[in-house]
Amino acid sequence: MSKVKNAAEVATLIKNGAIVAVNSSSGLCCPDAVLAAIGQRYRIEGAPRGLTTIHPIAAGDMFGTKGVDHLAQPGLIRKIIGGSYPSGPSSAEPPLIWQMLGRNEIAAYNVPSGVLFDILREGAALRPGVLTKVGMDTFVDPEQEGCAMNDAAKGEPIVFRQNFAGEDWLYFPSIRPDVAIIRASTADERGNLTFEHEGAYLGAMELALAGHNSGGIVIAQVKRIAKSGTLKPHDVRVPGILVDYIVEAPEQLQTTATPYDPAISGELFRPLDSFRLPAFDVAKVIARRVARELQPGWAVNIGFGISANVPRILLEEGRHGDVTWVIEQGAVGGIPLLDFKFGCSSNAEAFVASPHQFAYFQAAGFDASLLSFLQIDKDGSVNVSKLTARPHVTAGAGGFVDITSRARKIVFSGYFNAAAKLSIADGKLVVEREGKIAKIVDKVEQVSFSGKRAVAQGQDVTYVTERCVMKLMPEGLMVTEIAPGVDLQAHILDQAQTPLLISSDLKVMDSALFQPGSESEGQQKRDAA
């Protein structure tokens, strides 16, 4: 019997109350045609109802790939467990899924992406669950929020503190999905899957194993179908023995707003001079200072935000190749991409499955991580996952908690406060108007990263802003550098809602950071003078 079905046909196979796991990262690998068909069936038939959906990384975005928003209809979803959620600009209407969880119409949880992959893997092996230290002393911990995003979730806990072998751990019971929905580039008639046009594998194999071993069904959306026996075995990332149904979707996007870019999937390597370099502005100054924290030979994780420009800084300074970039979606090496293509890399050396990449992160196998912050508090704790006033601006924690839980060195970057008017003149920072929202606060709205735990573990934590650099010390946050042109009292201490320590060896940030042109050009001019 043929495994090939259309999207409407596979939508009818999903039963009321099913647990449905989806492999996606925003628009990357998103099986959007299948999700759309499920949503369409519900509008017509009122079924399936009461689903629990699992998303290790967000399914869909706010820029043309609806993803989970196809399912955001009253009664269709009962519970959603996501590593991250569709996000976008504060000026846009929030995604439907955010509106529903905000109204407590569904129980919603934010679980670290790597832990969610672990939970599904344990379900696939018929093991009882996951014991982990990832997330302890953060919002993940049941002693804080226990991953619950709203009141509807608080009465149905999914994580517990448990003592094992004399130590406290977080225990997540395993999840066994009834349906796994994944995506690839090509399927042969037997369901063997290859990913030659994709920018990542994410957790396709792990989700397929979980669905199959749980006695459920595995649905694969693909761009094209090949004759049986024509795919090379080394290219097959998910074998057909795990795939029940194939849905052909020739128009599927490679990633958000991108029909197809061969450099994303490693089929073409771009010349280095084809990458856009950041314009000279305050954000570039921050990225330049972050870049100075790196050492040659390091493997460095990178997150969304200002730090995403650091690879371009190294490129501009002739330092490309000094470090190897590693991102949670699975790319190793190359140059991580920006904007709609974030989560992909061009010129990558390898693509690793996300669950393997997260195991690498969770055990601190890498050298440093460059990440953003929304808020920092007096203990050095960081919030990246929750802003009640504009919840859809953040995607939730994603892989942030997995990455920071044991990382040896972390560099957080961002603006000192929000909405300040800033400029640069004569190699100095000019604060034309102060921002109205403090980001250095007494207590963060949600603990995504625990400063106290970091101190106890001996982690090296630096915070880089446009007006100062701070280090996490056992006593609290210490200002170690200030920008040229900045008044320590007026522009830093008075703008922080919590007291800051001042280093006895306070330095002025290198003025070269605040000059246009590459730093190497500036150094050549200074040498000539």
C-alpha cells in the first residue's frame, strides 16, 4: 500500500486527544502544509479536538509560515509544550497561539528545547523520564514556575524536584507521542528521507523514533518523491521503516521567507566578500567589544540579537576562522545568518542533529556562548524569556537554558536601558536622551539564567552594553569598563535600578571600538601616525 497521501488525508488520521510532536524551527523544516490541513479539517468537521502538541523549537513564525497558528483554534489544542513559540515585532498583532495562552484557553508550558528532545528520546526508549540539572534555579524549576506559562498550566505540573543518589534533580516524565510530524527534502516511495535542501535536521530522527516506538504514526512532509531504491543510504537521515505516510508539498519554503538558498543547505559555499557587514552604529560597537572576549581555536555558541553580528565583526577584522560557530539548530562552522535566516549557517562544516548539539551544550563541551539579555538583576540573573507587557516579542527560552546551564564562559550583550537615543561622535558615546525602561533591575521578571547558580558553579559571566562592561562577581554586578564620553554616575549608576559595584581598576573601553571602519584599518592608521 502506498505511503503517499495528500495533506487532507493524513489530517483525518489524527484522533481526538492525541499527543502530536512537531519538528520545526520557525520556518526551518516546518511541515506547514500538514499543519494547515489539520487546521482546515477542524474548521470543517470540528475534529480533532483536545490535542496536546509538542514543539522542541517553535513551529512557524510571524513572517509567512503560520505553523502552530493553523492549530490555534478554540477546542483544537488542550495543551501545548514548547521550547519556543512564534515571535515577532511588538507592533504586530500577537500570533493566535499567544493570544490563546494569554486568555488561559490552553495550558501552555515553556520547556528548554534540549530537555524536550531528551523527554521524547526517553519516551522512544520506553524509559520513565529525564533527570537533569538543566533549569535548576530558573523558571523551569518547580520551586519557581515549573515551566508553566499561564494559570491553566499550573494545576497540571510536568516537572518535579526529585532526590536521586543523594542529589536533587529535575525530573521530567517521558512523553510518548501518538503522532510525529516531520519534514525533509526528498522521500522515496518506501519513506526513506533525505535532507539535501534543508539547513538542519533538527530532531527528525528522534521524533520519528518516538512516534513509531509509541505505537503512533509518523507523517513526513517532503518537497519531492523519488523512486524506491534511488536514494544513497549515507544520505538517508530517517529510514522508511519509521515513516508511515508521506505528504508531497513542492512549494515548501526552505526557511522563513526563503524558497531556496543552496548555501543554507551546504550545496554551495559563498565567497566571504558576499556577506553583508554591519553598518557602523552603537550595536556594532557592542558586537566589537563582545568579539574581544573570544580566543582563537574556541568553539562558540551564538544566539539571536546583537551578538549574532559578531561573526561579521570577525570577518571584517580578518579573523574569520579564529573560532568555530555552533548553533542549536545543528550547524557547525561557517557563518551564522541573520534576520529571517537566523538558525541557519552558510558555509557550514557539518550539520549535527539538534538533540546531539544540545547534549554538547548541556555538558559544556564548548568554550563560550554569546547571548542577549532583556533584563539583568542584582544577582546577575538574566531574563530572556518573558515580558508580560509584550509577550510575543520573546519566543520563550528555546535552547537558552540548556546552553547556559553549565557553560564555562558566557557573554551577554544588549543595551543598558530600552529606547534611549544614542549616537557616536569623535570616538565617544553620546547619550542624547535616556531610555524610559530600565534593563538593570533589582529582580528580573523571570529567571532564565541564575546568577547565584553561576557563581556557585564558577562560571565566567560578562555583560557587554554600549556604555559599560560588567562582570558577575560573588558580591554582585561589577562595572569593569565604561565607554568614552560616558558619565559613570549619570549614565550608568543612576540608570540602574539596583546598586552596582565599581572595579578598583576601572578602565575606559578602547576608543577604537567607537571609530568607523574596521579596527584593523584604525590600527594601521595609528601605527602610521
